[in-house]
Amino acid sequence: MAVEEAPPTERPTEERATIPAGIVILIVVTSLLIGLLLNAPDILRTAQRQEPGWQRTVGVALMEPIASVSHFLFLDRPRMLIDSMLGRERPEPQEAAPPTTAPPPTSAPATTVPATTPPSDTRREVTAEDPLVMYIGGDSMVGQFGPMLDNRASRTGLVESEVVYEFESGLSRPDFIDWPQRLGQVSEELDPDVFVLYFGGNDAQAIYMPDGSWIDFGTPEWEEEYRRRVDEVMTMLEERGHWVYWMGMPIVSSESFQERVRLMNGIYEELAEAHPRVTFVEAWSLFTGPDGGYSEYLPDADGNLVDMRLDDGVHYTTAGAIRLAEHTFRIIAEDWGIPLEE
């Protein structure tokens, strides 16, 4: 007798919930809008930090009303609270006037405070009970370098450091961060023995003047004004009795930017020679390759080729920062009689 096989039972197909494309688009747009409102103040500051031109004009015009709405709805408060908890300062940049043809640079009010008595030309003794107090500050070049210098110095047990850096800041743009004013405040409140200052990563651009005008980079007026600003900082800190180590920029990958860096390094080195308490720390040759040009990979202390520079060809990797920190601390340690042995 033939046995008939039962037909296979069909498994019901699983129904998957689908979201209409319109809702997906709405969710994405809403998320982007919320993110824009939450970060509007920072985006506005980024636009304001741009060099004069149509990109800056359009960016500021678009973001100002959005930032106002964000502030009105208290949507910028969470970011402000987080920054406050992390100890980050939130500068309030001054809005620059539309670009104009810059008149001959006029000296801004000096921020120097004359010392009542000439500072001693000798360094004090550094001990574990009275360690060297060091402030490391500047633009984004400090980002990797500053913590590495702090780490290297702290291993001696004879140095206490504070590291502060502000991206896209510098002496060219006091409308964003007024570094002379900031450093004057640090002088009064922290009173460090040593300032290690690093500028140049964002200074090769048009200079913003107090009257709202701009001085184009590469002009004699630019060089004169930038030289005055560097000298102002050196003079202020020197007269207040501090010792300054002014970091030079390294060789960079862009040949056109190399010429700008050479100009700034020349100003730093020349002015440092005129100030007994200021030491210029040269970094260019420390990062050149075997042929004397830019090289991303260089040998470390063990002779192994290591990536020393980020992809932008300007900033340091951790290995590059360690290389420069070791070089810089050797100079500081020799000046202050600090043993290099850990």
C-alpha cells in the first residue's frame, strides 16, 4: 500500500516592520537640527575665527541667528555646563568689522606692568620642597607637546606644570583669544617661574586690529605688527620676573607654508636674542629628514622609524611630541640645574 506523504507545511514568512522613508528623513533632519542648535555657539565661533573673506561673511551671517535661537531656548546650556565641569574657558569673541584696507598699524595700549625693581638675572634653586612652577600655553601646537613636556618634567619630582591650549588661537587674532591679556592674568594668579609658549600654528594669516581692520599676511605692515605683538609678550613677562621658553615651529610638509613658518621663526629667534630672560627653542631641524626636507617618519631613541607628524603635516603625533618634549626639557633642566635622571 502506498503511503502518501503529507505536503510540506509552509512556514509563515516573518513580517518585518518597516519605517516609511519620509519618517526616516524627518528623524535625520530633526537630529541634525538639534545638533546644530546644541553646538551653535561653537560653530559661530569657528566662523568668526576665519580669515576675512566671503566664507567668513556668509558663515557668520548664517550662524548668528541660529546661535541666538539656541541661547533663547537654553539649548546651549548643556554644552556650557560640560565645559565648565571640565574647566574649559569659553571665550566670547568680538565681532570683527567688515574687512577694510588696513592703515599703518598703530600701537595698541600696552599690557605691560613695569616692575618696581629690576628682576634678578639669576635663577633660584629648585628643590622638591620648592619645585619649579611651569606654565605651558599656546595654540594647537601645545595639544600633544604640552602634556608630553609635563609628563617628562614631572618625572623628576622637581617641576609642577599647568598646560593650557586653545585651538585656532594665536597672536594674530585677539578677537578670539587675547593671549597677552590671558598671560598677564596667569602671571598674577599662578606666578610661574617659567612660561613655555607655543604660537605659529594659526598665526600665518591676516592680523585683526583693534579698530576692526585687517593687515594682510606677507606685507611689511604685517611683519611689523606681528613683531610688535611678540615683543610685547616677551617684554611683559620678562619685566614681571618670569623666564620664557619660546617654541619655534617645526618644518611643515607644505612648501608654501614653510616660507610662512620661516618668517615667524625668524621673528621669534631675533626677538628672543634681545631679551635676556627669553630662550628660543628651535624645532625645525629636529624634524627634518636625512635630505634636510620634511619627513613624516624619523628614528626614535631606539633607532626605529616612527611616525612623528599628523597627516596635516604640521602637528605632532605622540611620538613627535615626546621627541620635542625631551629636547625642550633638556634645555630647561640645564638652565635650572635639574637632574635629568628619573
